[in-house]
Amino acid sequence: MIWVFACAVLVVVLVGGAVLPRRAEQPREGFPWFWVAFPAAALLVAASIAMGLAWAGVSNWGTVVVHQASFEPGVQFLSNEQFNEMYLRWQVLAVARWVLPIVAVATVGLSVWAWRRGRV
């Protein structure tokens, strides 16, 4: 999923290349929140897309091959520590699947607010 993040960074660089020369002549007021919020929004949107694609199984991420031998009585496929680590990781990803898009929308809103206020 590196291509999703590469596209997000490319968008930020292209917007910077288009906006910064035009804004150089204008007077600046306050902290440039746009350049904090916009890259964060782009990366969070990319992470949300990557998480959605991974959850859908597009990238074969998170797939586990379970052999038939692991279903025999008395045979344990994973140790308790490995199982708990895998289960905890699954729980974190399940929460992140819902939290990332919400935070991404909030940072996009902050980016739009900063742009309209002239905090570039």
C-alpha cells in the first residue's frame, strides 16, 4: 500500500508547489495551520484508504494459511503469547478502521478552515 502514501505525499508537494509561490507576495497573519493540517489530512486519508483496502483483502495483508494438521486434537498452531499478540493486533486494527476515517474528515475540515482564514 506504499503507492497510496506516495500519492498523498505527491499531492502535498504539488499543492505546495502551486500555492507557495502565489502566497509569497501576500502578507501573512498568524500561524500557517494549513501546512500542518493539509499534510496530516492527506496522510490520514491515505491511511484510511489503505486500511479499507487491507480489510477488504485487496493486498492479501493479514491472511493466514492454516494447515489441516493444526485441527488435529492436541495440536496447537500458535503459542498462547503468539495468539494473544495476534488477537490484540486485530483488535487495534478493528478500532483503527473506524477511528482513522473520522480523524481524517476532521483534519480535512481543519485544512479547509485554515485555507479560508488565510492561514497558509
